[in-house]
Amino acid sequence: MQIYLPIAEISLNLYLLLGLGLGVGFLSGLLGVGGGFLMTPILIFLGIPPAVAVSTQANQIMASSVSGALAHWRRKSLDVKMGTVLIIGGMVGSVLGVQIFGYLQSLGQIDLVISLCYVGFLGVIGSLMLVESVNAIRRRMNGNPPPKRKRRKRRLIDALPFKTRFPVSGLYMSVIPPLAIGFLVGLLAALMGVGGGFVMVPAMIYILCMPTSVVIGTSLFQILFVTAVTTFLQAAQNQTVDIVLAAILIVGGVVGAQFGVKAGAKVKGEELRAGLALLVVAVCLKLAWDLAATPNDLYVLIEAGGAP
Amino acid sequence: MIRTLTFALALTSLPCLAVAQDAPPAQQARIAAALTEDVVEIRSDFAGAPLTIFGAAEGLQDGDDIVVAVRGPERDLRVMKKERVLGIWVNSAPVRFESVASYYAVASTRPLSDFAGFAALRRNGIGMTHLPLRAPDEERTETLLGVPDVVVSDLGAEIVDYRQAIVRNKTRQSLYVEADSGVERLEGGLFIARLFLPSETPVGDYTIEVYLFRDGAPIASRETQLQVAKAGMERVLYDLAHDRPILYGLLALIMAALSGWLAAVVTRNR
């Protein structure tokens, strides 16, 4: 059954969109990532204008993270204080990102920048995660105990000012690193139509050294607010949020996310991370190939609105 | 079908409706056209729509041909050429085309080149190769072979590649169509043209031109209007998004928050 999307101005198959929402929602709940890094390229591939795909994705991710964050809230696996610091950084990033998005769109380079961002981020993060999780799985199979965490050396991060205590995570650290991470994620949310979980989860584990148990809940908490701001700004400024498309993706997404959270409790952390890493690397390779392969048509048409 | 045909016939008997533009008075050729619907409504189940144009030609002779051209609302278009930079393809060399038809379909009784002269097609902008595609920013006038004020493009021959790219891209999206046998001649000077508006059809005002060709030139023509508009829920949402963007943004937030919360509550109680 075809459904016409009022802002994207294209009609697509309703069941295809529902299925997409379900699948990506499942991953969202399972891995604590918004799933935007999968959904946005697929939506663009289906013919939805990139601007609409990115903005609508923010709206959909917001709904998934509401339901995901609530589930973690009930299980108390969420650091509200850390989340709040990340959100403050995220909002600034999002506001800036929406402006950059509009500027790049007027230059006709938005597709390229979106793709390059994807290839860069997904490539680096995917391969790092893959190496780390495969090593962890190998160690477990060989029966070796995980290497003892040595007393950390005094790192650069520890030298930063504005220190505060994060009781839930059991950390005492400067607010600058989480602010910076939040900012970066907010920027990505606006530019790439992603929640940013795939950047934030590793950053929280490896840079902030947060306990894995609260990482996913906290990242969903932050994503929720940053995508809310992004959705609102894109709608108010660029009129690119398609509420019908978002509603369809949300219906599939929220259901999928609940199953994902449940499934996540049964799977081992290393396997989960290895699976996510493989997915990230696969999407990265696909996008890199599309950038480098000779296109079918060397010319592109871009609708030019208003004055030159 | 019968009803619509009688309707089309009735139109021809109204003298004011069928005025031939270029026809010399002696030939008395007239042509008229009517649509099954004057407004195409885009609702949530819109997946493209057939466009049927009925018409009648008075004084139609054997060997005459009929052309139906549908033009969508004009938009400005930026065409960019991809170039390889450091191994990746980058959009570059933008050319701005102004007032490009967002939709263009031409249906005829036979292939255009079989019956129509170059000048007639070019003058009326009929057919993909004669569609006016202008990039005023790149234009200048100069004197060529003693002829003053000839409009030439700064891009030289390359402008042709850009024009072809527009036609190629639009054709791929089914927004530009050339239907060689899209017009069917019925009895008594009646004809019917069948075209299709794809789901990407832009909203706006469309003009439909109907031509009667004899000896390579149009001897009668007629223009009618078609409107493509969003309707129902689609219309409400589209207007809301553009007229009250803040309200629309808040609505999107509330919808997402509610549905996320609802899902969490439902699955918890299970």
C-alpha cells in the first residue's frame, strides 16, 4: 500500500516503512544507538530528499529514545547528572549544526558532506570497536582473565578544571570532556540525522570511563533531548520534518525498541559490541564505495529556491 | 466514456471556446480539449494518477496530426556536474537554469519528427529537444557571422550537456515524457490523450496545450488549465508546516514523546 508523504512529496510503500522502523528500533533498544546511521542512508536511497530524511530521522529517534530511556530509568541504569551535562553540550552543537546544514544545502554540497561524515566516523569507530570486542571475545574463549585494570595514570582529562562528582557513575571529573562530547554529538544529530549513540557510547566507555551498565541508558537520555531540539529547529527553520513519515517510522521503532531492550539483557556485552561494530563497518564501506564509484549520471539537479 | 465524449462534442459547438490562434481564416480548423478533472488532488493514498485529455478537432483531415503538451509549474534549477577530486565524486560547476518546467509531457498521434517542422516545434517549445531550458547567468550576446545580438552561452557547447542532463534526469523520474502514440484518434474528429502524473508530481498550476498540425505546422491550437494540489490531511499538514512552523515543530515533539511513552507503558504492563 502506497502512502504519500506531505513534506517529502513522494509516495512510498507503507509496510516497507513500518518494517524499517521496526528493524531499526530493535537495534536501538539492543545496542543503545539511535539507529539513525542506518535509517538516514536508507531513506535517502528510497528517494526522500536528504534534508527531509535527516530532519525526520531526528524526530523518529526522539520517540525511540523516550521509550528506551524510560525502560532504563525504571532499571535505574541512567546517570541523570552526567546526561544533563551532555545535553547542555548537545544543544549548543545542535543549534550550530542546523545552521551549517542550511548553509551547505545552499551550496549544493550537503549530500557529499553527509556521506563524508558517515564514512569518517563510522570507519574509525567501527574498526576500533571491532578490534576491541574481538580481542575481548578471544580472551574469554582462551579462558584468560581480562587484564587487570591498572591504576590509571594521571591523564590530560584529569588536569582539566571544573571538577564535579557523578555519583551514579562513580566518577569525579571535569565537566569539560562530557560537554565537548555532547557538543560533537549535537552537531552530528543535526548534520547527519543520527542520534549520535555510535559516537557517544564508545566515548563514554573509553574517554569518560563510565561503567558499561549506565552507558546505554545515559546515552539514550541525552539523545532524547538533543533530537528534540534538532527536530524543533529543523521544523521551525527549514520546514523539513515530515510528520507522517516520522509517525510511521515511530510506530515501528518504538515497538522494535522494547524488544531490543529485552533481547539486550540476554546477550553478552562483547558479542553485542562486535555485532554493532560489524554493522557500522559495513555501512561505512557501502557509503565509501558510493563516493568513489563512477556515478550513473554525472549531473545532478538541485531545486534552487528563491534568489541565487 | 460516452458521457465524456458527448461533453467534448458539446464543447466544440461553443464558438468562443474553440479559437484557432495561428489559423488562416480560410481553413476553418478548430480544436478544443477538456479534462476529466480540472484538479488533481494529492491525498495520503496518492501514488500517481492517470491524466486523460479529451478533445475534438473541427475540419480534421487525413494526414493531420494532434499534439498534446502538458507543462508543470516552472521552477529554478541548479545543475551540477560531478567531478573526481582525490578519488571521490564531488558536485561542481553549478549552472542555474531559470523557469524550468517541473513536469513536461508531450503526446502525439505519431512521432513528432515524422510530421512537424523544426521551426514549428522550436517556436512552440514542443518536444524534449525543443523545450526552453535557459541559463540567463551564463548568457551574453555577440555578433556572429554579421548577425548582431545573437544569444550565446558562456559555456559554449557544454551547455548542451547540461540541457541533456536535465531532460535525462527528469525522464528517469517520469517527470518528462514523450509519448509518440499517446494521442488516439477516434471517429468524427474526436481524440483522446492518455498521460500519467507520477507520485513525485509537483503541486501547482499546469497548462495543457493542444495543437492541430497540418503540413508540418500548427493550424489550430488551444490551451486549458489543470491544477495539482494537496488535499485533505496532506494539505492541512503541509500548510501547517509552512505557515506555522513553530506549532508544527511542537506538534512533532509531542507526537514523538507521547508515542515513546505509550510504548514504554504498554510493554511494561504486559
